[in-house]
Amino acid sequence: MKVYQSPSHAQHAPAYEIFDGGEKIPNFETPQRVEYILAALGKDSRYSLLPPQDFGVEPILAVHDPGYFHFLQTAYAEWLSIDLDADYPKEALLPATFPPLNQRSQIPRTLLGRAGYYISDLSAPITTGTFPAALASAQCALSAAAEVAAQKQNAAALCRPPGHHAGRANASGYCYLNNAAIAAHWLTQYGKVAVLDIDYHAGNGTQEIFYERADVLTLSIHADPAEEYPYYSGYPQQTGINAGAGFHQNYPLPFGTDDAAYLATLEQALERLRAYQPAHLILSAGMDIYGADPLGKIRVTRQGIASIGERIASLRLPTAILLEGGYATAALGENFAALLNAFAA
Ligand code: SP5
Ligand code: ZN
């Protein structure tokens, strides 16, 4: 199986994020995450690690707002160039002011105003290497999608930074460009696409991007957003609107969900996928459902992750498996390998 990976990911290594209560903590979404996956997959000759092809920016701008994309591209350099006598740190651009929902008609000129407009929470700092890493991450996803479309074979991408919380015009939750949405939209040129998101957190960015579309079925299994980040999206009654009505489904799970309960819910999602009959599947593969994850409260085991992979692979859909979250870093390599195993046959 081809596994796309770019060394550019390591350029994105924000030192910190801000947690609830204003606590400044080391960022959970680290370059080490991919290093552990490379170590695990490198032991198995079924995987060939490849650099991404360059699909340019057009497939990204087909999903993301051009003003937002330009902001991501230029914000850090602008941050360095202004307020040269500022007494605050500049290793990362992270705003502290956010627009109320009914005050989003004006995009301010000043950088911190735009940062609040385009960054939605305190876990998406922009550093010097954030844009090149996010761009390479999206190219890895596109490369996996292209391989899946051309060869009708499964492929994977070690996307870092992850993508599923990024909306059309906003970064949040470690995500800047929505790799799964970019790959899914690109694949629609070859027929219907489905996105199955198994990250612990609801795939709110992916939900938003395809919410009015029937050509991409989006399904997300995650911790109940009434209790967990991203809080405002991922509810079961949110099923799409207009042409997209009925083409999104959320499967919220309670804290403590074990392998058996997870797999039972997964079967419901698989039933939707079988009925939809997509030409291609994107799997947003967050490993933060793992029991020992420091950010998660679902209790799936490594054997459970392997079973999840087997169940999804049994659909026999050409599938692009994209890394999303997963913060039990030392276990991440073996967990991701356990998932991929069933797709590598
Ligand atoms: C891609 C992905 O998995 N993003 C996850 C982003 C989660 N960020 C919000 C974390 C809020 C955590 N609050 C934890 C309180 C622990 N005391
Ligand atoms: Zn997550």
C-alpha cells in the first residue's frame, strides 16, 4: 500500500496551545506523532512511503475561501513585520478576540482582527512553518486520493497537521486545511464520494463543507458534542440541508464507550455506506478513540482499532485513509498500523 508523507510536516511544531482556564500547555499535536507512525510502518514491507505529488492550490481553493487561504499563507510573516516594539511573544500568531455570529460581515484590516475572524479557538496557532506544513499535508491527502482513483487500490496519507476541524474559512482544533474535504471534493470528478470520520472529535469542518451537497455523503462517529469539543456541531439531528438534506449523519457516543459498543455503532454507518454506494471512500482516521488517549474519553483498544479497520475494509470500497488526531503519541504508530493492516491486503 502506498503511504504518502512529507517531511514538511515537521516545520509545524507550535510550542503551545491554550487550554480551558487560560492554561498554556505544550501542544499535543506534535511532529513526533508522525515519527512514531513512520517507525511502525517502516517495519512492514507491505507499505511504501512516498512523498506527495504537487496538485497545486486549485483543489484547495475548490474547498476553502480564498481570503482565508491567503490569510493562512501570509499571516505569520505579517505578524513578524508589525509592532516591532511589541512586548508580547511572536513565536505563534494566536488571537484573543473572536467575532460573535451576527458580527461576521466585516473583515477587519488589522491582523489580529483577521486572526480572530479566521481562527476559531486557541488550539490553532500559526507559526512560521504552519502554512507549508498544512499545504504539504493537503497534497499528501490528494496524492492518496489520486492513487485510489487511478488504481482502485487503498492508499494512506500521514496528514499533519490534521484537517477535519477546518471549515471553509476557519482554522481550529489543530486543523488549518481540511485534507479530507479537499481530497473528497477532488474525487467527486470520478463519482459519488463518502467520508467516514472516526476521529474521537466530531468532524465539524467536514460537516460544514459538504452540508448542502448530495454528492459527498459525510458520516462522523465521535464523542457526544453536548459534552465534548467541538461542542457546537456533531449532533444527530444535523443531517444536511437543501440538496444535502439526508447526506450527513452524526453518531455521538457516550464517554467510556468500549469496543463492542463502538463496533455496533460503526455497523450503522457501514449500512449507510453500503446503501449510498460511493465510488470512493475517504476515512478520516483519528486514533484519539484509543483508551489511553490524553484528550479522549472513549475506551477503544488496539484490537478494537484493528476490528474497526477490518469492518470498514470489508466494504471493499477504494479507500484513502487519512490521519487526523491521536495523542497517545508513543502508541500512535502501532495503533495506526493496526487500522491500516486490514486495508493493506
Ligand atoms: C484533530 C483533533 O483531534 N483535534 C482535537 C482538538 C481538541 N482541542 C480541544 C481540546 C479541549 C480539551 N479540553 C480538555 C480538558 C482536559 N482537562
Ligand atoms: Zn480528534
